[in-house]
Amino acid sequence: MADETPRSADEVLDVVDERDRVVGQAPRGEVYARGLRHRCVFVLARDAAGRVFVHRRTERKLVFPGLYDMFVGGVVGAGESYEEAALREAEEELGVSGLPAPTPLFAFCFERPGKSWWCHVYEVRCDLPVDPQVEEVAWHAFLTEEQLAARLGEWEWVPDGAEAYERLLAWRAARPADAG
């Protein structure tokens, strides 16, 4: 997720309803404190060999500190499109510039007590050497799908990313073989 340090608490986010329609705006700190539904992007970043970028979040993150994630991403700013946020977040967290536009895959609403956000899931190929933000990423590596699958039961994953990944696997399984 995007930088969640105290300095970002004033960033204004769109507050949305159960159908992802904007119903207001509020500072990020208020959105988090009140559990208001907002928008996020998840980007599965693959290297030239098709391996998935996996990282452990820093302990200073406000949401899910120290947990592992197979997506880069974060909140969508007020008035920002999901597509704009996906590219911005991917480049920021990977520490690169010049990525192609991430490919949109699907959307879902993540719901837990006190936590609710619309998630748009993307995929992008990153052939550039990554230099992740030290404020965001405590550890990182590119893992094969097999290596990632082996660690799903071993490491503690961010719940929204884990749900997005399960949905991604189901989404892929449901697609016709010739759909890409």
C-alpha cells in the first residue's frame, strides 16, 4: 500500500458507497479512523522472467505493518482514476519510472470489521531494476508462482492482498484457455 506515515494522514480520499460511487471526501486519517469505504489499487508486478514481486511491509505502516504482500499499490486519491493510481503506486513502490500502463483485471470490495475499500486489481511487467521505497518495503524478491504458492501458508500476508490473490487465481481459472 501507499505511504501511510503520519504525514499522509491529511491526504484527501474519495469516500464511496457499496457500488463504488463517490459520496464524499475526507482526509486519510479520518477515513481510517472511522472505517469509511474508499478506493485502493493492487498491482501484481512481474519481472521479465514472469516472477512476482513479493515484499514485506515496514513496521511503521499504519495498516498491516510487517506483513507480506504480493501486490504493490495503495489508496486512490480524491479525483484520481484507478488507472492513474495503479501506475503511480507501482512506480513509487517499485522505485522505477517509465512502466507501461498496468493492465486492469477485475474489481472487488474488501470488507472486514472497521475496514472497507474497493479494490481494482492490475498486472504490470517491470523489466527495470527495482529500487523499492525503504519507507514502504522492508524486504523484497521476485518469486516464481510455485515459490509464492509454497509461502502462502508459511508467511503472514496482508488480508486484502491475500484475498485479492485468491480472487486472481479463481479469475484466471474461470477464463477460457485462449483468453490470454
